[in-house]
Amino acid sequence: MSVHRELTVAIPRSTGITVNRGDKNKVLFVLEAPFNRKKGYAEPRRVTIGYAVDGTHMYPTDRYIQLFLTEWEKASGKKPEPQHKYIGMYAVTQAVCEKTGLGDILTAVFHKKRTGAILDYAMYSVLCHSDSTSMIKSHMGNQMMFCGDPMSDSYYSELFNEKITDSEMLFIQKGLGTAVQKRRCLRCVALHRRLK
């Protein structure tokens, strides 16, 4: 995500905006706050929209431009260029999910948002030949993703530390096993037809 240090903009006066003085003066905006049933409270999902210069102004990021387009146009006097996203790996992953039922299997255990994060991580691992989540934001910013934007390193740490039950693991293994068997059967039928 780029930081535009060539100009400063006013920090938006909106609910859900905080300045984290301890972390490089990041200006954070709450996108959503889904309720975590296990913890018993809402967990806000924040994005960095800028870096505070003083109490009222900041250097904006690309995320600020996306969320506060009108304010950006007034401050900069120009319209932002449209962002292009690569969809190749996303399309391949969608096809794999469709053929194997992987998306449905994971959603049954992890729910939709976490399934999206898992699939995004899988795409990142394949594209970057890496299993370190610390670089996911910089490497996947121009890729079409299931979660829309790359999740943070801390989100993945929490996700990968989450335990699933033996029955959930068995459900995943059976689901994938059935999908593989089905694909093998279809290949056998196709081969048999060719040999006739």
C-alpha cells in the first residue's frame, strides 16, 4: 500500500477513526466490527488510511483514496487512476474449489470469512513460494482475493492457532477424499470410453 507523502490531507472526522501514536502514528479506520461469539465482544477490523503529521493532518494511503474519494479529489485536485487487479490465480483457485468442493467443505467448518482468508493464504503461498504471512499485504495487494484485501499477519497468527475438533478434521478429510475419488472415477470412465 502506497503512502502519498507529497501532500497532507485532513484526518477525517468520522466515527471509527483513531490515531495510533505508538505505531508510527498510523491513522486507523474501522471497516467493520463483527461479533466474536467465543470472546463475547465485537472485534473491529481496522485499516490504515494514513500517517498523522500532527493532530489534524496526515499523509494519506491508497486505502484512504478508496474510502474517502471525494475528500481526496478536493485535496489533490485530481482523480485517482483506476486500480487493476490480476485475476489469474483467483480464477484458478475458484476452479479448484468448484471441481473439488473445497470451498464448501472449508466453509462448513471455518465459515465464509475464514475460508476466504485460508484460500487467500493458499494463493499467496503458491504465487510467492513462501509460507511467511508477514509479506502477504505487499505481495498480494494487486491480486483479486476472496477477502477483498489481504488480512494482517496477526489475523493469520490467530487463525492458524485456532484448534478444530477431531470431527471437523474428519469431515474435511472425508469431503476431500470423496472429491478425489469422484474425480478419479470420472477419469476412469473417460479413459474407458476412449479405449472402446
